[in-house]
Amino acid sequence: MIYDVIIAGAGVAGTVLAYLLAEKGVSTLILEKTALPRYKACGGGVTIKAVSALPFDIGEIVVCKPVGGELCYRGRRYIRRLIPDVAWLVEREELDLYLAQKAVKAGARLLEKIGVVSLEEHRERVVVRTSHESYEGRFLVGADGVTSVVSRAVGLLQNRCMGMAVAGEIGVDQTAYQQQGAYATFDFGAIPHGYAWIFPKREHLSIGFFQSTPGKVPEARKTLDEIITRFPHLKGYRLIRARGHHIPLGGKPQPLHKGRVLLVGDAANLADAWLGEGIYYAIQSARIAAQELMQNLHSGSADLENYTARVNAEIVEELRRAGIFASIVYRYPYLGTALMSRSLLMQEYVFGVMRGDYTFRQFNRLLLRGLPQILLQQLGR
Ligand SMILES: Cc1cc2nc3c(=O)[nH]c(=O)nc-3n(C[C@H](O)[C@H](O)[C@H](O)COP(=O)(O)OP(=O)(O)OC[C@H]3O[C@@H](n4cnc5c(N)ncnc54)[C@H](O)[C@@H]3O)c2cc1C
């Protein structure tokens, strides 16, 4: 059998794409190298713009809908503000399983524990070799994450700019859990060129850090232990587990397809250098891929030029602008924290971009225009 589309990887990008294609009657096969649910190092923060970009509701698997945010600098709290509807929190393995089930219900076929090993491109189809047998598709999508076998096989994105993130968990008692409350904590003084987070989950807290530059990676456990000691309500608690991974930072336009193969999500380098957010861009690239693949299947052509052009214009350009803001905040983290915690205008912009009220293009312009007022709000305190 020749599938219309074969997708390597059942993360957010692969499963959302499979759902969008299958619900339109496109024969779709997902090959996933692990068995679902699988552990994925992640803070599980799904911004409201990502929630809105999903083709269906994920309310039933959300573990916390934070009522607000807390901004700290090296453990010292600068502001705790009620501001709902910025992001929802999930357990990442539950989210990916849920998305995969949606794709299968829509008609996609999912094969687990089957990793893509190599591929062979022909004029009309792609032969995908796996750890078991071979499969054939008219198109192949690399949704296989930051270490994408597919991108390497076709020679795309050879030199990736990588950030790093580590996610851990701490089991706390009721008192500490209540002290955290339904607030998402961000600490921009925790590590150089990045931030630490504390997110309330179902019965524990997620703690982690993101580093936006390649450079030297801090020792994961030691860094997380240090962060824990700075927060009074976490003193004495120990990490249950901690795992890190690279985050591919986008911002440079590059080819994202070759012949009948295209890349989405982390495989296409689509995470931002500001918060390390990747889920939203995985969904966005899946949406664009679905439209472009259907167009090609409909017309019988194999021209994915438009996919690369659209992702570079609609996503990569946004990531470039996110990178500009990130480089300023991470160069002057104390000033950034002070401005973000004292200026209501700046808070509106920061939360607005997470909600999807503004693009990063609008956000940077608004910041520049609002700078005098933001500085006045800072001086007025
Ligand atoms: C510690 C950490 C915390 C993060 N926290 C957040 C956050 O809170 N919010 C946010 O928006 N982003 C976060 N990110 C980024 C986010 O996790 C990624 O951007 C996102 O997972 C990208 O989704 P994806 O579907 O492209 O790739 P992935 O989620 O990595 O999925 C790729 C899938 O492909 C499979 N696969 C790999 N190789 C093969 C193969 N050869 N054949 C078949 N299958 C294969 C993998 O098993 C996996 O299931 C975080 C990242 C890290 C490292």
C-alpha cells in the first residue's frame, strides 16, 4: 500500500498534522519509535495561543489553569499578579497520547516502537526504511524532533542553533503546594541567558530551567537543587527526577523541504529563544504542512517550495523577533525583571504575546513605542 503521507514521530507536530490530514480523508501513517505514552522532558506549559491553534479542545487533560504569574529574581519575589488565561499546564506524556488518539480516531494509522532509519526518494513516492519493515508514501514528514533522522537523511538543517532545557519534578506536601497556588513562577536571575520555572501540576510541582544560548550547559541536578534552595516554600524538598534536552532555536530562514520530504516542529528548528516555547510552533507548522500537502495531493504535484516560504515568513520571522527581545532581557536580566514587574504596560505586552493578542513583530514595535512610559512607570515606584 502507498500512503498519501507518512509521518515520522508522534509528538505534537506529528499527531496534529496526522489529525488534520486524516479528518480530510488523506491516508496517513504515523511511525513512532517509542511506545505511547512516552516520557518527554517538558514543562508542559501550553500558551493560550497554542491552545487556540489546536483543532480541538484539550480541556479534559489540563492539570492546572494558572490564575496568574509570579516573577522572581534569584528566588526573591518581585510580583505575583492575578492574570488568568495566559497558559494551561499539562503532563506532556498525557498531551501527546491524547493528540495521538485524536489522530487515530480521525482515521490515521499509528505504528509504535517503529523508528525511521533511512529513506529512499523516487519520482512519485518515498520509501521509508524502519527498524522493522519498509513503508511507502507519496510524501514523508519529519516530525521526529530535535535529533531528526529525516532531516539528516535529506541533508536539511545541518547546523542547528541549540538552546537547552531541563525539567524536573518535586513532590511537595499540601502546605508547600498551597503556597505555590495556581501561579506559574518565572525567575530570570536563576541562570545566565535563561530562566527557571516552577509550575503547579496535578500532585507535584514541575521545576526546570531554559538556557537560550548554545555555550556551556549548567550541570542539571546541581543547578535545579540550587534553585530549589532559593525558594522558601521548597526548602528541604528533593528532586524526584530531572531530564534535559536540546531545544532547536529558530530565527534563520532555511529550506525546510527537499523533494517529497518536509520537516515540522522541532525537526524544523521551530522553538523560540525567549521562553523555549515549541508546542505552539509545532502546531502552526503542522497546520501549514497540512494545507500544503493537501494542495499537492489534490493537484498531483510535488512542489513543497510554498511550505518552506510560508513557514519562514509566518513562523521563522516571528522566532527571529522573539530572539531580539530574548537577547536584550537575557543580557540585562535584572533590568528586564524590574521592568516586567513594575510596568503594567510591559506586563500587558508580555502576557499579550503569550496569549496571542500580539505577534512578536507587533510586540517589539509596541515595546519600542511604549518605552518612555515603561521607564516612567519604573521611575515612579
Ligand atoms: C525540558 C524542556 C522543557 C520544555 N518545556 C516546554 C513548554 O513548557 N512549553 C512549550 O511550548 N515547549 C516546551 N519545550 C519545547 C517542546 O517540548 C518542543 O518544542 C516540542 O516537543 C516539539 O514537538 P515535536 O512534535 O516537534 O517534537 P517531539 O515532541 O520531540 O516529538 C518527536 C517524536 O518523534 C519520535 N521520534 C524520534 N526519532 C524518531 C524516528 N527515527 N522514527 C520515528 N519516531 C521518532 C520521538 O520519540 C517523539 O515522540 C520544552 C523542551 C524541553 C527540552
